[in-house]
Amino acid sequence: MATDLDALQAEFQVAVQQASDLAALDQVRVAYLGKKGRVKALMKGMGKLPPDQRASWGQQVNRLRGTVQQALDDRKQTLEAARQQAALDAGWLDPTLTAGTRPTGRLHPITRVLAQTIEYFTGLGYAVASGPEIEDAWHNFDALNIPKDHPARDVWDTFYTTDGAIPRTHTSSVQIRTLETREPPLRIIAPGRCFRHETIDATHGAFFNQTEGLYIDRDVTLGHLKATLEGFVQHLFGRTLKTRFRPAFYPFVEPGLDLDISCIFCDGKGCSICKKTGWIEVIPCGLVHPNVIRATGHDPDEWKGFAFGMGFDRLVMLRYQIDDIRRLYDGQLALVHGV
């Protein structure tokens, strides 16, 4: 058996030295190391040996495989160097020329919009806060004045781990964690990933990005909220858009509002995207509910505030006129409006 290995190695050495180019060398590689190659066949034959000889035989074949691979690598390096030298001798390869340009990546649309958002709010004195993506019911629901029987707690909207923890459904939980650890007055935004039990389609995903905003101080009014968010919309879209605030209900704010912008696809004239209304909802918001302030150990008679939660992926889709949310996560380097 050892003689067979020596003969095969000698035969291989001749074949690898006779390979005059890379294509011929690859044929040698396949013949010896391929799935149906000579070395593979030796390993398959090990089952026919007596049990006490198999380990030794396997070690010898593995050493042969390593020798073959090293010889192939050495020969490949030699052939590549010879090919380059031949090109230089022929005069058609100029090593002093600069390399051609290669296409480069771009900042992801989400990254761009996040940078614009942080730029705007930090300019107003807001800090960027963060919190855990896996939450408990207190921070995700209870402290936000969300009742025990609220539909959002149902498994159709919320994921639960086997031990009862919650992949957070919004970054509003960061609002609670900040109020628990910091004394007002304060201003924060909290961007991050959220998770909900959604059917994945062009406008929904099981995970998404959201940015929570919170401003707590004395004598905060709806006027402060209105001016802040209208300024943000103009900053993000780079042009004046019509805005409106509509009454809405959210357990953690009172009163609750929705900020709409005139449809950027039809300039407010009405289209299929805005469902012929001329408006698109972008930012749920409102004055912080007294129960939320009280739950975090502060006096709602002294401290007021407003909060908002932007579905960040939706803003990105509007900013760059992307028609399917799944395009934000498919990994394709696609050219979209302004990117």
C-alpha cells in the first residue's frame, strides 16, 4: 500500500511540472484532488482495509493530500509570475498605470436619514439615548400607561420569548428608562430597531426602525411640539411641505395627535399612495400622559412634556420615494432618488 502512495506521488510530481499554464494546472488539481480524483479514491478504499490498518492509512493519505496541495500552490505561483513577466516582455502591460476605478458602496438610505435626524435634534439640544432591544412588560407597556387588555399586548402584535421577555415593540421604552435614571428637564431622541408580529409586505416588516423623541420641562405646550416637528419635516425633505395635526389616541400621550404631510408623490392632489386624500401620516405624537410621568417617579403637576415616535423606515421610503419597504433590506446596491 505504501508503494502505491509513493508511485502516485511520483506520478503527480511529473504531471504538475508538465502543466504549462493555469488551465492545465487546474486539470491536474481536479484529477488528483477533485471529488472523483485519485486521492479521494484512496480514502474511499480505506473501508476495505482491516480495522487495525485504517488509521495509519488515513494518516498517510492525508499527508499525501497536503503534499499535493502544496505542490499545486507552488506551481500556480510560478505560472502566474511567468505570465506576468511574459506580459511585461511583450510590452502590453504597463505596471506604472493606475488601477481602474471600481464601483464603491454608498451610505444606506436609513443611515442617511438617521444622520439628518440626529443633526436636526442635537442642534436643538437633544441628546441621543439608547436602551435594550429585549425588554420587560413594565418598560414596554405598563409604565407607558398601556392597559393590561390593550390589543398591542396580544401575541398577534408582540413577540414573546419563552421566558416572557419582549423584543421591544417601540423605542418608547427608552423614554421610560431615561426618566427613571435622569432628572428633568431633559430632551432625548432614541433611534433603534423594533419588532412586531406583522405580515411582511410592501409596507410592513417584522422588524423596523423607529426614533422616539421626548422633551420634559416646565410649561411645555403643544406649540413647542408643533414647531419642533414642523421644523424637522422641512429639514428632512429639504422643502416646504404642508402639514396638519389630527386628533388621535395613544395611551401614553394626552392629547394624542398625528402629524400628516402633503403627499410628496402627487403634491397633495391625491393619488393611490395617499389613497386620494393628498395627505400621508408620518409622526404620531402628543403631550406626555401624566400617568407616564408619575410612573417614573416625577410629579406631573410640576413637569410637562411632549413625545413622538417616528416610524423611521416609512420616513426613509418617503424621503427617497421607495415603493417597497423590503428594498431597504435586500442588500442590493440600487440607485434610488438622491442616493
